[in-house]
Amino acid sequence: MRGLLFGILVLSLILIAGGVVLANERACIPVTARIPQMIIMELDATDLVFDEEDFDFILGSAYLTKAGVMATKKRVVTATISGNVPYTLLISAPEEYLVGASEGVIHVSQLKWRLSDSDDDGDGWQSITLERMPVKSGPPGTLEVEFDFQFIAFWENIAQIYKGEILLTVIPDGS
């Protein structure tokens, strides 16, 4: 009987010791994550529309000038840029003219932009051009850029609807 108890005890110790050894074993799995360069831009507006009431210089906020009437829209477009690399936001026009519904064209330089956080003393306005102009640069992360737009309708511009586009482009900064 003593031999049987001794055998069970030895077997139990072997099983316990074997379990402890197995419980302490580890396996390492190497992990590699290649995160690509990512930049996205979202706009809160699909159209920039200057209506008749925007050109009302009597009851509205437009300004009468010798050359025509100037309409201003504040905080009308917000671009939200998210990226994991430094970047620069650029603005331009893909075409030189806004085209009238029946006839006539308006040069894109009659449309101006500025950042909404600019001083409201009239400075900071820049004409839209075919050349991409830097708007703002940012570090990795998320940044909101708000735009004001101003449009001057010259007396020579025929009364009708004109259409064109503004191009906002975000590119990674070289490093």
C-alpha cells in the first residue's frame, strides 16, 4: 500500500510539475504595421451661391463701388483636413472664367477669398487664380479652415447666372 501511495504521490508531482512548466511557456508573435500616408479633406458646403439678395447694397450687406457691387459671404465654407503627415491646403480655379447661362463670362479674379479668422478691416482678400495659392499648412492631426468669399459684379457683367468652380487641394509637405 505504501508503494501505491508513493507511486500516486510521485505521479501527482510529475503531473503538477509538468503543468507548471506548460503554464509558464510563452510564444511571441512579431507584429509589423506599415501605416500609409493618409490625408482626407471634407467640406461642409457643396455649393457657393451668391444670390440677388447678396448684392443688395441698400438693405443688405453689399457695398456699392464705382466699378460695381461687392457681395461678401462670411464663414460660408469650412474645410476639415485630417492627416498623419504635415500638409498644405491650396486654392485655385480650374478654369479662367465663370460662364454665363446665355452669354458672357466673368473672370475668376472677381471672386476673392480669405480665412475667416482674418481681421475684418478689408485686408487679407486674395483673388482666385488658375495658379494654386497656399492657404494654410498644418501638422499631423485634424484642422478646420473656414473661408470667407467676396464677389464683385462689375457694371459690365450681364445680369444672368454664371457658373464655375473653386478647387481646394491638399497635398503632403515634403520632408
